[in-house]
Amino acid sequence: MAINIKKVDRNVSMTFLERMYIPYMLHGMWVAIRHAAINMLGFFEEILAGKSKRQVMTLFYPEEYPDIPPAYRGKPTLVRRDDGLEACVACGLCEAACPPLCISIIGGERENGERYPVTYTLDGTRCIYCGFCEEVCPKEAIVMSDRFQGLCEYDREKMIYDKESLLVPREKLQKRLDTIRNKYFSEKRYR
């Protein structure tokens, strides 16, 4: 296999106009002005014709929410079973797999012999939303939700989540659970 090596000619002389970068500056300004004009026309078009005729992709955030894809990795959440208890069995795999070490678990055991987390703390200031905790969990007890509000706070204390603030009912997370089942346990992946 032959490798084509191209040499860079460093002695190319540029014209005065090219050295001043004027055409490139004008082109960049034209692109910026064009986008601003299209967005302004789209705003007036929405006022006159309604949202169904709008061609501009800008969302007016508090009033309009984006369509979050099911594979989005937002705030990690713990799954609450139908009986009201957490699905987590405090195995510690998520804690061990977490690269920034933002998860800490203290496990305990109920009277019926079932393990559960006495405390489950997730430090949101350190979380990098990698999804490793979700991948290693054998019980599908922790999933990356579609929540993006509240990921940034001015007070760091508000970003340290305890077990109760992380628990979300299974029905609200069913779409994400189906997505990870298809992603990690599809038969095509293991052939």
C-alpha cells in the first residue's frame, strides 16, 4: 500500500487583499447578518401565521420544551418500584464504576433478607453524566433520566442529592428503561 505524501509549499505569496483578510471578514459578517435576518423573519412569521408555519428552529425555552431523545443522558435517578421501595440492592457496582467517584452507598438489610441502600448520595458537582452507573447496574435501579433542569445551581449544596431526591417511579422512566434494554441487551450486539 503506497502512501501519498504531499509537501506543503510554504513560499506561496498572498495578495494584499488576502493578507488583509477583508473578503473573509465580509463573508463572516454576511453569514451572521443572514442568520439574524432569517431568525427575525421567523419570529414575525410566527406572530402572523402561527407556530405551525414557523420554519426557524429556535425554541422559546420556558414556553416550549425540546423533544428529548430517549438516549439522552440527563440527571441520574434511582428507580422506585411499584411497592414504593427502591429497586437498588446496594451492590456497589455503580459506586465502583463511577470515574469521578461521585456516588457513595451505605447498604443495609431488611427483615426479609433483601438488601437496600440505607444512604445513597450522588454528588452532582462531580458527575460527568457518562452513564457507566446505568450500564453496570444489574437491577436497572439507576438510570440517566431526561431531566436537564436543575443540573446547574448557584449553590453547591443543592447539587448533592440524597436517596429520596433521586427516587422516581418506574412508570416515568419506562421509556428510558426500554431504550437501555434495546441498547445493551439486543441480540445483534452479542452475535
